[in-house]
Amino acid sequence: MVAHRAIYDLELLRGGGGADFTNVGGKMYLDWNDVCDGWTMTQHVRLFFSNANGPTMQNDFSFSSWESRSGLNFRYSMLSKTNGEVNERVEGKAHIDPVTGMGKATFTKPTKFEMELPVGTIFPTQHIFDTVDHALGGGHSLVRYVFSGTGDDSLNEVSAFISAGRGGVPYSESIDDDDTDADWQKNLDHWAISMGYFPFGGEDSRPEFEIHFEIFENGISPLMDLDYGTFAIRGTMKHVEFYPVPDC
């Protein structure tokens, strides 16, 4: 896994055409960095929902987190806005007991409350590590309990389906920024992965959210489809830059 910052163009892949919106566009900035005692992840998404008969609606989503190298500690913060007005603000921290394997998430916003995390729960960066390791080992399916810290519904059972590993350089043409060196793709395996997010403890056979993406063994994902059920958005990476290895 390499520390990097990537910029994606977002566009409507499927859905729309209703009273609420007919088209979607925007940008996503994704930053994943090694900070010696753990990893930080920052994500900013700006989407514009438009239709032929009404004004454009702007939605902004920001998420930041720190996850310890041990995988036992996690801090998170989320902010969601529509047309500049705050919809939701989430902050908190979570911890996994190394002896019992049980965990607890403590939210401080929007209200103070605690959530028990079952044995086997992991956090987002560890989930990516597990998925890539499983793919490198030739695995094709993986189920994990993942706590994302995005709200009171952020504990999910995530089912991943992994294609066979593939070499090659399939996405150089998607990156049109002169500052991006496409050589980073050479000699790296990559896989097509589909993940379904199911509410923990629920009985619904259909996921609440799906993501379909390509990922290279160094953790970079040049293409991702975000499926919300009634509509789906495609993110295509247009720029990537790499952070130096920290002197710890």
C-alpha cells in the first residue's frame, strides 16, 4: 500500500430521470497517508444534482479518520451539507479490546452514545489490507464486519467478490493529467472487486449499498462505481500523486 492522493471525476452511471434529478456530476478527492503510528484517510466529495425544470442541488460530503497500525483504535469525523446547510455531523472514536476482541464505538456528535462492536469487527484501512491480501493469495470471496464511523448505521457486514488477478496497464488512458506518471501501474496485479454492504444483524438479502471497483496491489483504485440502489455514480481517477515514505 502506497500513500497517495487521488482526484476523481464523478458522473451519473445509472438512474436519475425522475422528479428529483436527471443528472449528476462532481469531484472526489481521496487522500490516504502513512503517519507512522497509523494511517489517515481524508475524503471530500462534491456532487451536483440537476434536472431540466429546477435549480441544481449541491451536496458536499467530507470524512476524515485515523486508524492505528495495530488495528485496535480508530478516530473519525464526518460532515454532510446540502446547498451549504449542514445535514449531519458525526464525530467519535472506537476501540477493539485485544484480549476479548470485542469493541466499542463512542460517538460525541450528533449526540453522545455508544455502540457495541462484535468480535471480528475491523476498520476501513484494515479492510482494504485484508481484501488485497486475500486477492494476492488467490481468494475470491471475503466477508468482514466493518465499522466505518459515518453514522449510527456504520456497522456493516461487507461481502466482497474478487476477480482473478490480472496484470497489464488497463487505465493509463483514463489519467489525462500531465503531472501523473502512469508508470506506477507497471508490473502490478489488479483485480475487479464488488462489495455489498449489509446492515449488521439485518435479514435483508439485498445490500443497502454496493461498490464495484478496480484496485491495484498498491491500493490505488483507478475506477469505482458507487451504487445507491435507485442510482449509481462512476468515479474515474484523473490524477494521482504519491507521498514520500515517512521517517519514523
